[in-house]
Amino acid sequence: MSTTTGPLLAARDLVKSHGRTDALRGASAELHAGEILAVTGPSGSGKSTLLHCMAGIVRPDGGSVHYEGLRLDICTEDRLSELRRTDFGVVFQFGRLIPELTLTDNVALPLMLAGTSRREARARAGEWLGRFGVGHRGDARPGELSGGQAQRGALARALVTGPRVVFADEPTGALDSLAGEQVMAELVSAARASGAAVLLITHDAQVAAYADREIRLADGRAAAMEGAI
Ligand SMILES: Nc1ncnc2c1ncn2[C@@H]1O[C@H](COP(=O)(O)OP(=O)(O)O)[C@@H](O)[C@H]1O
Ligand SMILES: [Mg+2]
């Protein structure tokens, strides 16, 4: 267990523009070790941009992102790709599985990149696919999967390496409410079991209820919450 008392990941006063659109205008968020933090807010409020900046996928134009002692916003691409392999697991809003690979190989890939043998990686991938209820779809390619199956596969891929931080961008967006609840319960129990922190973007209040804490974005800034959850 970490003995640090401060946040594991802290974004301060982030500013980010996409062309002429100001996606973030001074957004701040802190994620503590083992915490599940929901980020809510209307479409276009900057949620995905905040997640991408905090995961080191997008560099902010201003502000800072600290991951323990490291300034993610100014560190090298090599260090960032290493961190994404070892410490972070990301579930993108629209899954983004690799179309040429089977579902099993998609989930096995992060382990293989970290040096696990293909056989072992595929076995562990199969276990994670089973936990998310898509163990029977391992030989399918992403184009043959339903949106919900692909989303479950993307979650398995994010968790298979045992990351310290899971970034999940609307991970239940392609699921009906019952399936969404099952997938959330699985994500939360996996995170609790491994001690991973989760940054969870959602606009579903039922999904946000799984979190320890919630922050709401409006117009690229964190807005005050009306009462704690
Ligand atoms: N790659 C991009 N190019 C241009 N505009 C973008 C891009 N990504 C996001 N935006 C714009 O930035 C704003 C915030 O987007 P986003 O972070 O995706 O919000 P959310 O996830 O809350 O819907 C929106 O107005 C969106 O249209
Ligand atoms: Mg988004």
C-alpha cells in the first residue's frame, strides 16, 4: 500500500482548446488511491478532454497534471507510453478495439506488450472476458461484436494488466440499464479487489451512484455539487 497522503492523480486549472473550441477552462480534479470518482456533466462539457489530459493522452495547453511526483503534462512521450502500459488502463468512449485482432488477442495485447508470453496472456484475457460476460466471444473480431460486447471487451482490456488507475469514459454507454449495472458491479469489484482508483465518466446517475465521490463539469470547469452523494 502507498503511504502517500496526497492525491494519486491531480489535475489543476487545466485549459485545453480544440481549434476554436475551449473544451477546458480551468478544470481541476483529484483522484485518491483506490477511490472511484465519477465525473458527470452535460455533453460537450469537457469530460472526455479532462480524462484524456489526466491519462496523459492529450497535453493540456495550461495547468498541470501530477501523478504522484511526476508532471504528466510535461513529461516525455516515452515515459507516458510506459506509464500507460504499466500503471494506467483506459476505456475509450467508443471502445477502440483493434479491428484486425480477435477479442481475446485485443485483451491479451497489453500483457504481451509488458512481456507476458502469448499463451499466458491469452489465458488471462479469457478469464477477464469471462468476468465481463463475453468469454464466448473471444474468437470474434470487433466488427462482429455488438456495441455492448465491444464495450465489455474494452473494460477487460483496461483491467487485465492490474493498473493502479482505470480511466473509463462512459463505459456503459452502449448497454441497457440492466447490463450496465452488471458491468459496473464487475468494474467496481475488480477495482476494489486490486485497489485500483477509477476515474469514471458517466451521465447516468445510477452509474454515478457506484462512485465514492462525484464532480460535475459545466463549460469546461468543475461546478459545485448540489449536496454530496
Ligand atoms: N478533437 C476535437 N476537435 C474539435 N473539437 C473537439 C474535439 N474534442 C472535443 N471537442 C469539443 O470540445 C468540447 C468538449 O468535448 P468533450 O471533452 O468531448 O466533452 P464531453 O466528453 O463532456 O462530451 C466540445 O465542444 C467538443 O465538441
Ligand atoms: Mg465524452
